[in-house]
Amino acid sequence: MDQEIELCLALPAELNAAFIQKLPKLLPAAGKAVQQDLLSIYYDTPNMDLQRREMGLRLRQKGEQWIQTVKYGQSAGGGLNARAEFEHITHGPALELANIADLDARNFLCDDKIATRLQPAFTTRIQRTLWEVEDKQGNIVEIALDIGHISCDDRSTVVNEVEVELKQGRIEAVFGVALTLAKAFPLLPQPRSKAERGSRLFTQTPIKPEGAKLPELLPDMTPVEARRLIKMECLRHLQANLPWVGQGDDMEFIHQARVAIRRMRSANKAFSALPDDATWNRLETGLQSLAQMLGDVRDRDVLVHETLARIEPAFEGKIPLHVVQQALLQQREELIQKVRTTMHSPRIGTLLLHLLAWLHVDHPEDAAAEGVTLKDFAHAALDKRLSAVEKYAKRWEKLDEPERHTLRKHVKKLRYSAEFFSSLYPAARVKKFLGSYRDVQEALGLMNDAVVSRELLQQLAVQQPATAFAAGAAAGWEERIGYLAVEEIMPALQEMRGAKVYW
């Protein structure tokens, strides 16, 4: 059995020629480029039984040879694949299931319920340019520029990506090569393999915004292992949405990408008792900058499509809100262009690769956290988050606007932390606790939206005087909404403060 360890990185097609030309200069140890034409046929059942088992079955033509490959196991996440792989040369373009070396895979695929229903699901046709790099430590890394398409019936999708695969040595070598390339080209980690993209074509499943998932923590995990698992999920959440930010009109990609960053930063605070890490601190600064750009767009989305849409019926057409909407949409387009420009620079790719490397490489300082059970660690972390909420909640009536915003952030951090550790505790108790915080968070969120909307409208009135009348009317309405929310939050605060903790 071999283990495939590779990074898949999306490359803009217009940079293919420059990539081929510059790679030998960026990596002087790279061997001479080799050209390959690859035809691959991927198999599954009509019900996608292999995909559900996280297994792939492929026949690939390479020159005169046909090679059968079976892969299985979960992706390592974030564009990094680390899966079991079994290959053998076949006698022609036909499956040879009985020759699969792995017993479990062979038994599953040879079962009549599977074998008799296997069919070609999709194909890939790839022109591959291949380089091999061997460093002074003996690590061997293969770099492949893949250009082509995935097709299924009359449907197809373009492939234009760089794969960096470890052939021998340590995983750090993969990240080293990838980061060298990503500093020169806008290489974004591609979280979906060719097989997954082909399966989407086969099932005609469109790309949609994805929400957060809760990783399954085990009581015998160390806090360091739990933090890694949680942050890997946050990175998956980010990368599932980020490539589609600014493409099309679906605002939810931006919202989910921003939430993913917020959750990742909250995860770090939930594990703040672990040793401080200077590398993470630098990465967090980059995440903050990305979140700010996304937040600027998201604020306009909320204001135009939620706030003004809610206000418009009450104004009965007497206030020209359309001039405000048009001005805000123009601002949004300018901000989206800024995001697109940043995404097409090396900045975001290197940030994500550094994050991925940080999550997959051991840190010597983490040894200081050994000896603490995960439940004890979770108990202390949740107590700390709860104490921060309580400090502000008990003084609610005396809080000014910035302090109310601080309370909102503490409530959100507590909710995220409570979700992160939830799999260690009975689900019913967790659900009841989180439910007691929902109304408070919604009310605080409404207040915050009112504040942000008011500030944006006031800025717009100054920048574009033609909008001043309508913007002022809308800002006044939002101020009223904020006051109403303040008056109505007390019952929710009382319920929250009386909630029984689940830990």
C-alpha cells in the first residue's frame, strides 16, 4: 500500500505559460519537465456507493499502459490529501477488481451488489507537465501542472491546477515547495478533488455555500489534538466558500467565509490556555485583514437586502430609498473588486498554505500542554468564556453602546466554544444551554446591525449629498429599531443568566 500525500492548488489559466517558464528559476533543483497526456475513467454505482464510502476507483491510460487505482480514506483537509492508494497495471481498458491488493477494498468492490452496478461515472482528460524536485535532505516532491477538463455526458468543467505530491520524505517538503510557488503565483488550495468535482457533475449537484460542521471530539484526545481538529474544520469551512466569493450574486458565500474566520479565531481563544504561538499570531493578523474586507462587503449586503428592504414598506414610497440602494450597491461593487484583486494575488494562497502547514506540523511548545484531560480543559475554557459574558450581562442597564458590542462578542465566543466542545457532553443538555442564548444573540445582533447601518448611512450622506435625505430617514428608523431591541432584551438576558451549564 502507498499513501498519497499531495496538495492541490488552483491556478488561473492565464498564468500557465508563466508558471512553466518560471518554475525552474523558482526551484533550481527541479528536473527537466516531462509531458503526459492522461485519460482517466472514474467508476461508481448509480447511487454513488463508492463516494459515500469515501472511496475512488479509476482506470487511467498513461501512454500505452492502463493503470487501475483504488483510493480511500478521508482527505486531510484544506486541499491536502493523505489517502491510502492501491495501483496495478491492467491488461487493457477494463477493471480487474479481483487483483486489488487491499482485502477490504477488494471484498467491497467484488461484492455482487457493487460489482454488477459499477459504471463509468465521468472522465478526465488532462495534459500534465511534470517536474521532480529532490532537496538536500533527500525529500522528493513531484509537481504537476494539470490542464484539461472533467466531463460527464454533455456536462463538463475545466481543470487548471497544480498538484504537489510527496514521493519520499517528510510532509514539510510539500509545504516548502508549495509556498515557494505560491509566493510567485496566486495558488489557492483546491479543497475539492477531481473525483469530487466529477461526482458533482455526475449527480448534477451545484456548488452552494456551506455552513460550519462540528467535529467529533473524543475524550482521550489531547487539547492540542482537539484544537487541530476544530481549526481544520474551520479551515474547511473557509475554503468551501472563499473561492466563490465575488462570483455571481449569492451573498451567502461571503457570509459563510467570514463566519469561518470568526470561528477559527474563536477556536484559538477557546484554547488560549495552550502555549502562545508566534506563527499563529502572524497568521491571525492575515485572517483579520481578510475578514475586514469580507465584512465591508457583508455590511452593505445586510443594509441593502435586509435593512432597507425591511424599511421600504413602512416608508410607503415617500422616501427615495432607491438612491441609497444604488449608491450602496456601487460601493459594494468597488469593495468586491478589491476582494477579487486580493484573491488573484499571492497573498491569500500563501496565507491559507501557512495555515495548513501550521495545522499539520508539530510544535515543540505544545508538549507543555500534555497531562491535562480534554474534559478538564474544556471545563476551564467554558468557565472562562461564561465569566466574560456574566461580567457584562449583570451590568446590562449601565452598559454604553461599545460595551454592549463587547457583550455581543463575548456571547458569540461562548456559543462557538460551547459548540466546539459539545460532542464531549450529552446532546440534550448542550441543546438546552445553547437555546437559552439564542434570543440574546439575535437581539444583540439586531442592535449591532442597527449601529453599523446607521454609521454607513451617515457616512453615505456626507460622501454623496444627493442621498442625504433618504439616508438620514433610514438612519433614524434604524436608531428606533436599536432602541426597541434594547427595551426587549431583558427577558432574554434573564433566561440566559438562569441557564444551567452543561459542562
